[in-house]
Amino acid sequence: MAKKRNIPGGRNLRINDQIQRDLSELIQREVKDPRIGLVTLQSVEVTPDYAHAKVYYTTLTGDPKQTGEALNEAAGYLRNMLFKRLHIHTVPTLHFHFDQSIERAIEMSRLIDTANATRAKEEEEAGGVDEEEQDTNDVDNEGKDEGKDDDRK
């Protein structure tokens, strides 16, 4: 008899992915609410008892708050449609949450770029003073080097 592989959270991950795929299709084809624009489902997290699912979404058009309200109003209908597609005993209650990770990443990237630009500007200003000092040191060292060459000859 073949031995089952024991992957931690394997079934749960498969169900998360399947719910995400099915919900994406259902939202696109079945939900006719004008408040829902172009929605991308980023991830789905189902509780271990399959009672609840957090669905994280982003939107390209429209207000994320209105889109969330529309999705949460359509959650019962979407759950019913999922029940017809999925072959599991308990279909989770859907809770839609706006995924802010992309906006946070853009903001962090902007802050890093600003910090790098400020640092480069400060180094450039400090580098101008250092170059003058370096030129002075080079002139001093040239005289010393010439003296050494004379000793060798």
C-alpha cells in the first residue's frame, strides 16, 4: 500500500489555492456590483477548521473601501457558489480584507530612494572638501617621494 506523504498544511494550502482560483472566476463572471472594479485576489487564509476564510484583495480601479463593502455584501452569494464547486464538508465564511502590502512596499521603496539620494548628496558635498585635502596631501607627498628617489640614486 502506498504511503501518504505528510506535508505540513498540505491540504490546507491546496484548499486556499482552490478557493482563490474559484473566487477570482466567480467575482469576474457572477458578481455584477458596479462598486467592484478590477479586483485581484492576493491570497486566501482558511482557518484549520474551515469555518472562516480571510480573502486579501487589491484593486486597480475604484475605491478600496467601497470595493470591500461590495465584496463583503456578496460574500454569502459567493460562499453558496463555492459550495457548488468545492467538494468539502464545510465551506468557509468569507471575510474580504484590502491588502495594503503593495502600497506599503511602494512607500518603503520611495523612502529608501529618498534616503539614498540624500546620502549621495551629502557624500558629494563632503567629497568636495576631501578632494581638496587630497590634492594638498598629494603635493606634500610628491616632494617626499622626490627626496626618496634622490637617496636611491
